[in-house]
Amino acid sequence: MNILLVGSGGREHALAWKIRQSSRCRQLYIAPGNAGTAREGINVSIPADDFPALADFCLKEQIQLVVVGPEAPLVAGLRDYFEQRTDTQHIAIVGPGKAGARLEGSKNFSKAFMLRHHIPTARARTFSSSQLNEALAYLDEIPSPYVIKADGLAAGKGVIITSDKREASHELTLMLSGEKFGNAGTTVLIEEHLSGIELSVFILTDGTGYVILPEAKDYKRIGDGDTGPNTGGMGAVSPVPFADTVFMKKVEERIILPTLRGLQSENISYRGFIFIGLMNVKGNPYVIEYNCRMGDPETQAVMPRIESDLVDLLWKTATGTLDKTSIRISPLTAVTVVMAAGGYPGDFKKNNVINGLDKVSNALCFHAGTKQLNGNVVTQGGRVLAVTGMGNNLDEARKTAYSGVSEISWTDAYFRKDIGMDILRYY
């Protein structure tokens, strides 16, 4: 079949790489794609938010399956647009409509959904831009550390965690004024801090049937030892050793099944990925957040561990035939190291020439913020590449990943040196 993948990041390159391996994929198009996705299919210069152009392209190229990578077009209603047009209603889509995407698009809606359906999560209070004084006063009532979340989409950076009350007050003021995240932050949640270790669980669901994909642990902060500001993600590891059979059974019974029952009871049709950000608190899972798509960079660690035909899984998800489908997962460990532009997540330079990509042999190199310019691959975003190493254990996978990283260079390239180190004690 002809497939259109929407997006341009490292997640999309990993999805494209896996989709391309399927015998069911006749032609893969990526809109708009990057320098890496161009190796897996045909890049199409249509922005992810140009719904009319995407729909017209699907009709022109006889696209049968659309896979939506990033959250923004889902929250904005890409599926709804296709379903409202009579000439594109027949096209199968992986990704929820606006109603389902609110699980990610509004932290306030998401928290209320969890509480309605008795899904374990941290307690929280919501404040709007007109309630700054009440929000600041609330900081006096709760213990530190303080967890402050922007209600809307903030490119994975909309969460502030700090033990410093002055910093919390400053960040809260910036968010509610609209200075920090624009409209996405003019409603915030101040949340109870959960003490534990994070992981990400992913499912594909057609609304009733589901498959659980390999879990992963990502690394959000820019600096080694989880220091510095939050980023979109600086690395990932899969599998997660403490996510054993007992823990995952709790996740399935206490979180996955109630989530799906909740969506059904609220008449929210959902066909796509659900990314469940979890905190393991003394062996019990609590939901930190939902996302309506795969994670980035977790996808770059998860996709290489899926042995099943991904297109088969995506097609069954999009057409409502996923029930009783199984998934084969590799026992190998994957470690992903993100290479970023110097200065990220603040200001950074673009168009630096990337050297050494052809020297990487054992690791997988997924492009994120790259483009072709004058015959060279150059930097284009804050997170530039995600290098994934596979191995029989965590140590092997780390060595392979960092060996690949060592072959690549550009002016002011930056990466964390400690991805995976914190979970060695669980082995």
C-alpha cells in the first residue's frame, strides 16, 4: 500500500525506517521529513499543519494509510478534517481525533479524565491566568519540590520541577502571563510531587483491542546526572529492568484497561498510539501524563526492538481490527543517545555541516533536526540526531551507541555521557 507519514523529527525517521521494512509498504512518503527520512522514502514539502494540502496529496498519490507522528496536527484535528471531507473519509489514519488528542492537548482535561476513571495519578490543582495570586499562595500550602505543568502543548518542555520556591514563583508568573509558553501556559496545573523512577509505556489501540509496545525510559534534562533545564529528550533505554511482569500487570490492570474503558464510556473514538508517562512509586504505577503519539527519543529505542510487521499493526489499528493481535519483541537492549546543537534548549546555531555519518556502521543513526544543503547534511534543529545501539545487555548497547556518537561531529555538538547509567543497579 501507499503510506503517508506526517512529521519531520527523529521519531518520524525511526517510524519510517521500520515502516520501510514491511512487505506491505509499496511506497512511503514523508511530509515534510528530514535528511534521514529521505533515505527511507520520498520527502514531500508539505507542512504537518497544512491539512488541505495533505488531503489533496493523499488523493493524488492514492494513499491508503496515513500515520501521524507529532502531536500538534492531532490536537489541531487532522483526523477530523479528513473524516469531514467526503473524498478523504475512506483513508485509514493512525492517530486520534481532536477529542482523543485532548489527553495530551490539555493537562487539565487529562487530569480530570484520570480522576473520573480512578486511574492512579498525583493530586493537582488548576489555575488560570486570572488566578496568579491564588496560585502563588498555593505554593505556601504544599511541600517542595514543586511540579508546575503548562496545560497546553509546549514541545515536551512544559513541566517545571524545582525545590526552590522563589524559582517556582518566578516560573509560575512567567507561565500564567503567557511569557513562557504563550497560550499553552496561561492555564497551569500545580501537582503533588511523586517520588520514584519514571518510565514510558506505549500501546497501539483501535479503541477496544490493543498491543503493548516495548517500554522505555527517557532522559529529559540537558545535563549529565539529570541536571539543567528540561529538553524534548536527550536519550532513551529499552527495556526498563524494573518493568517486570508483576509491574506491567499492574500497569495493564490499573491504567491501560481503565483508560480504554474511560474513552469508550465518554464516546471518544481512539485509533492510534497512547504514550503513558509513568512513575514507579515503590512498585506501583502512577500516571504522570498521557501523550497521543509515540515519544521522541523513545521511538528510536522502541522501533528496533519490534520484530513484528509494523505496517500490519498500524493497518489493524487504523481499521479497527487489532483485537487478539499479538506482537513479537526482541530480547535485545536498545540505548539511544541524542546529539544536540550547542546551546540547546536555549538559542543554537543552524546549518553546521555534520561530518562522519557515513562512518557509523554498527549503530543506527536517526535524523531529527537535519536538512540537505549544498550537498551536505546540516543541522537544522536543537536535537539533531539520535544514535541507537543494540546489544545483549545494557553495557553492550551503551558501548555501541557511544561508539556511533564518537564517529559524528559538527561545530558545538553536544550529548549526554550517562544515558542508561542510572538503571545499571537494577540488573
